[in-house]
Amino acid sequence: MDPRLREIADHTRGFLPDDEADALRAAAATARPGLWLEIGTYCAKSTVHLGSVARDRGAHLVTLDHHHGSEENQEGWDYHDSSLVDPHTGLLETLPHARHAIHDAGLEQTVTLLVGSTQQVAPWWTSPIELLFLDGNHTEDVAQHDYAAFSRHLTPGALLLVHDVFEDPRDGGRPPWNVVQRALASGDFVQESVTGSLRALRRTDGDTEEGSAR
Ligand code: MG
């Protein structure tokens, strides 16, 4: 990785250990160029990692977030950062931080910041996706929605990356684990790697369970 981008990623707030960041870039390096979609930008730490590979591969990365934080980022929760609260709205506001990281990394031509919820974007999204990184809201409803809504746009051979997947419930919440089990049970994905809580799966055919049903 470009040492300057590495430094920017290292100084960007987020929840991505180094070994998982390295695995994320290694997996992305095996994806075809085209359109890549990250769900859950936060302050764009993982976006800088993915964007560095996207730039090298000639891919375009869209990163989608409403930028008001997930449940675990809200006041009173473990991952709350009070310095991210916008005094105007009283809400968490991560968009300026993400814009700064992408600007500083020189990735503005490679990355499109898409501001909205996955429920807003899913109904009109039609583009085929070569890499999908699921790292948004980790409640069961939203995690399952995000998988169903966007994985059906993955092309055969495309990559599905899922973050915060914990086999042992004592290590973290169930929804990302359940999403991975659902993907594997569909028969449309094979697992290629496990690094910490990051799983890399590859789509093996042209029809997901949702795709077959529509
Ligand atoms: Mg995560």
C-alpha cells in the first residue's frame, strides 16, 4: 500500500484492525475492476484501504452511509465518540471526516460518497457489482436487508466481503454471522478466507436465492 495512504488510513477513526485491513486489500486485489460498493463508510478508514486498491485496479468505489452512526455509535453505547456529534443537529455526523480522509488520500476521482440509508438506495440500485463490502448497521433486520438487496447485483465471480463476523456470540453480535451462513447456505457463494472478523466469499454462479425468485 502507498505509505502516504497507509498513514492517512492509520490516522482515520474506525474499527478495522491492521490484519483485517491487510486482508481487505488482499481480497480486493483479486476483484475485477468495475463498480465496487462499500456499505458503512463511517469516517472512511476502510474506504481508504479499499480505495487504494480500487485506484490501482481501475475500479470505482461507491461508499454508502447515512453518516449518523449505527446503534453502537450512539450516546451511551460502547463505540460512541462524542467529538463526532454535530451541535447543529445533535446527531453523530461522520460525513466531513470521511470527506477529509478521501480528499487527503487523493481518492476523490476513485471514490463516490453516497449519503443515505441502504433502504433509500436499494430500490433504485441497478448496477452490477464486482465487490460488495458489508459493514453497515449490524442489527438483524438491516444486515439481512443489506445482504439481500445488494448481493443480488453481484456478478458471477464477484467478491462478497463481510465485516464483524463472530462465530462465538461472546465476541460480537449475530447478524453478520447469520448473513454469512445465509450466503453459504444459498449455494451461490464459497468462502475464500477468514481473517479476524473479516470473511471473503466469492459468488459462484449467476443466480442468488433472491435472484432466482425475482
Ligand atoms: Mg465493521
